[in-house]
Amino acid sequence: MSVTTRHTVQRARAVTPRVAGTGGGRTSTSGTRTVGARPRPERTARPTPARPRPRPQRPAAASPRSRASSAVAAPARPRREPRRTRAHSRPVRQPKTSWGGVSFPRRVRLVRLVLVAALLLVVARLVDVQVVHAGTYAAAARGESSISVTLPSLRGGLYARDGSPLALSIATEDVVADDFQVAHPVQTARALAPLLQVPAAALAAELHQHSGYVVLAKNLSEAKAQTISGDAFPGINLVDDSERTVTNGNLASPVLGFTHANGVGAAGLEEGDNTLLAGTPGKETIIESPSGVSLPQSPVADRVSSTAGTGVELTLDTQLQYESEQALARAIETSNALSGMAVVMDVKTGQILSMANLVATHPTALNSAAPPAAATSTAASASGVLPIGPGDPVNEASSNLAVTQLYEPGSVFKLVTFSAALQNGLMNPNTVFTVPDQIELDGSMFHDAEPHPTESLTATQILAQSSNIGTSEIAQAVGEQRLLAQVQNLGFGHMTGLDVPGESPGLLANAAQWEPTDLVSLPIGQVDAVNALQVLDAYNAVANGGFYVAPKLVQATVSPSGTVTDTAPSATHQVFSPQVDSELTSMLGQVVTTGTGTSATVPGYTVAGKTGTAQIPTQGKDSYVTGAYMASFVGFAPAVNPTLSMIVVLDRPTPIFGGTVAAPVFSQIMSYALHRYDIPTTPGAATKTTPAASTPSTDSQAQDIT
């Protein structure tokens, strides 16, 4: 066996697996070289992991017959097995994945869904904005660029009883510049300077501020405003405004009050009747930029015109008010008083004809002795008209003291005791009382201002001489309940009804606070604190036949069109009978004729009234200020068929007595008022006043101290 054949066969074996049924030994080829096809080099197939390579089968053992045939026959050509198809194992394509672990197609679909959903949301929102809520958003858009501007109303005026103006609001214009719209500030400033009475340089500086809103002038007259409007300055606008003017200076300013810069009442009637005077402001809607600058040529929408306020016609008589203030100012200056009040009232209607409230600008009553009253009075009279103002010795008070200042009234409060005793039939004007100079009550000792021996005095004399002990004896007969009831009947403890800011109803003793010693303190005006107008109201009831009439300060209202409407009459109620009223009038007349009030006499007329000299309590303590007194006189004239009633109060004057300092002021003002209103003189009344008779002695005045 050749080497080649063996090699070939062996290679064939190695390549071709044996077939079942062939001999299982080696094939021998004697002397013959078998030339076979050169085997192709085998390619190494790529391993296929999914299909394992088949295991070659072992050939079966050859029979003897087969072997013999093989030996004789020519060497057989190796049978070429069918070429096995090579399995080209391609790598399995793995699905592409995203960072989120989702395949690319699914990711595309997801993005599409998101975009569609977003588009649907946008469409839904557009429908909501443009269709469903279109009106709401349109209104909101207008609100962003529009602003409601208040149109001020013209305030109603205050007028005197004769219709003359006391305080008026005059329509004016404010000149406002939108400096963003002023193209030529210097030229505009030069043109406006003569109209506004402002230097051109100052106007030019203001027009260069670039703030969008610059007030160039306020309260410009309507004539000048029309000139500016006619010239049509770009960026220059006119804003409606008003100016409150007082025609009579400071006259009656505590009664009238004043207004703030914005036109709202701040004191007096300006505050008390502010709702009536203010009117109703209007409004309009304008368009402005986001920076707050009004757009030029923008339309004005929703304009509601303002309604002017209603005017108020007072009961004040300006001439009588002036005379009252002059007389009171002289009394304050000559007596070194801290302040003073003087009120004149119409007896029948309760109308207040004058109401003076003055204060000393440099009070010296507490730190220096006052000069003699007669000397200083002459000096004051020689000076003629006494100026009243902030820079003068006497000025208008900051509030209406006649209703806002409380004080212990003193002897003028004795009207309560005497009227209650007469009304309850406990005495008559001629009833005689034994009056010592002191009494003891509940362990406390009370005495008259001046010591005197025990006297027998009639009720009229007790009132005329202002005996404190005699008054307390009458009060003990009246008793606690009837005294407290009469205090209320005469109007004390109640608001006067004038609606004046700061008014107080007073501080009164009541049954719960009553002490036994109050039977002395209350009748002489020490326990209760009242205001001056309440005292006048009580005495006016005597002048009015026993009927209390509420005070009145407003007699009519004036509509914006000029229609005058009278106010309702004052409320009245009866306090005591006509007989008691007549007896009281006679007794009060004796006070002026022979008692402590002789300085209140008015030539040609009879006068009835009462003096008062009351101690001033120490604030926060149960004691009185040493040497400090409230001096007063209250009364009416003529005593028969009275027409006018009046009260005068001076705070801490020198001399201290009401009959000395307050009564003369009453006489002076009342005399002027009676002649001004042409009140007939009283038959039989003295036409001249004797100086000796009109000046009460110090001893008689001392009894008036409480």
C-alpha cells in the first residue's frame, strides 16, 4: 500500500463519514496509484450556537464476501458525499432600546400621543379664553388699563341767618402736567409762567422731572383755567378742585369749624354736618398706561356727574356775633382770664343768635396779679376795635367751649333747688328762713363764703344774696329724689341736640352715687359738671313761661339749586307751671335789682338773672385749685315778656366774682342786641345806670362763692 493512497484514504475518512453496510477494515489497492481529485481545503464554518455539530457514525464491520470483492476490484474512487450546506450563522439582530428601556417605535408613538394631548390642551384653553370666558377676560383686560377717577363734589356753603355767606366752596382747577407728553418744556414753561404766576425757570424744572404727574398750580381760578384750556398746551391737563373760603375771617370759627385739605370737615359744624355739606362725588373711567400715565385722547367711560352739597343756613347774626366777640375779648384781656364764652339765644325759638368762644393767647391769670379792672377796661376801650387772632392777645378758641367745656356751675345752679321747691309747694318767694353762717351735716361742717350772724331771710333774699346755707336748707326740704328729677327736667345730663363734635352731656350725681352731704353740694352747684349752654337752656325755660325749648343752630338748608327749606321747630316740654315761672322771674329780677347782679342792668329794660362764682376742681384730686374760679352771669331781658336770654362765663378772671366781671359783659351785649332787634323798652325801667348802684360791693359778691 502506497503511502499516498493511505494518506488519501485517511484524509477521505477524515472528511467523509463511513456508510453503514461497508467493510469496517482498511481498503487495500495493490500496485495502482489512485489519482483522485485534490480535496479542497475545508473552510472553517462559523460556529452555530443553536445547532450542535453532528457526531460522525462508526462504519459497520465488512462481511468476508465484501472483503474479497474489494481485493480483486480496482480501487474504488472515494464516493463524494453531497456537499453539506454551510450554515452561515448570522447574528440575531437585537431590538434597539432607548435610555428608558422602550423600543424606538413605541417611543415615537408615545411622543406623538404627548404632542396630541398637549395640542388638545392648548385648543381647549383657547376655547375657554376666546369663547367660554371671553367676556370675563375682556373685562379684566379693560381693568388693567383703565382706572376709576373720583370727581369731587362742590361742598355746600354755610350762611348766616340773613343769607350772607360765612363759608363757601369756590370751584377751581388744578394744573397738572404729564411731562412725558411735553415735547418742549422750556417753551411751555415760558407760556404758562404769566398765567400761573410762577417763574418760568421753576416750571421748566418741574416739567423735566419725568414722573408723568406734576402739579404745577392748585386752585386756579376758572377764568385762567379757561385760558390755559383754550391754548391747548400738549401734556397740560386741568383737574377739577375747589377752595373753601371764609368771608368774615375768624368770626365764629369755633362754631363753624374748618375742613382738611381734602375738603372733609374737621371741626365744628363743618364736621358735624359733613354728610349734608359734602354732597355726592362723581366718577369716570379713563385709560392709562401700565406706568400710570393717562393716555392722550383716550375716551372717558362710565361718567357719573357729582352732586353738589347742601348748604346750611345758621341762626347766627354776624353783627351780633361780632359785638359779642369784641365785648368778650375786652373782658378776657382786662381780667386776665384764660378764656371766655358768651351765648345769646332767642327765648321763644331757642335759636342761637351769637356764640362767642375766645381764649387768651398769653394767659397771665395764674402767674401775675391783674391790674385794676377799671383802668385796663378804659385802656381797652380807648384802643377802639380789639383785634382777635393768633398773633393778638385774644384769639378764637380751637373748639366750641360753650358745649365742649364742662365746669362746676356754682350759684347759677341754685335755680334747680328754688324751682323744685316752688313747684312742689314747699315755699313761696316770701317764705322766711333762719339762716346761720354754717351748718353741720353727716359729720361735715358747711359755711357761707363770709361769716355772718344768724339771719332771717326770705327765699327771694336768699337767692338775691346767693346764700349757700340758705339754699341748702331749702334743698333739704326738697329732698334727694325731687332734686335729681328737677336736674333732668331742666335739661342737664342730656345732649343739647346741636350735634357739635366734642359735646358732653355733663357729669351728674345720681341716686347710686348719692351721699348725705350732696344735699348741700348739689344745690349750690358743686357736685355736677355741666356746660354753659345747658345752664342757658335752663334759664331760658324761665324766660319762656316755664317751657324748656331745645337750642337751635341751623334754621334752614339750601339745596344746590338755591331752594331754602326751613328746619323743624325745636322740641319743647313744660318744666314748671306759669305761676312758678312768674315767681322765679320776680325772684331773679331781685338778683339784678338789689343782689349780686346789679352790674347786669340794661338801661331802659328790666333784667332777670343770676350770678355765679364757682371754684375749679383740681384734676384727678378731691380738692379745688386755690384762687381759681369760673365767673358767670346768666339771665334774660326784658324781664317782663322776655325776648333774649344770654350767658357769659369767664375762666379764672381777676376779680373772681361773676357779678363783677361777667355781668358787665352781659349788660353790654344784651343792650346792643335789644336795640338791634328793636325790642321796646320796659315802662318804668331806669334809662341810666348809676355807677355806684351798678357796682356791687365785694362783701355782697363774696356770698356768691361756692
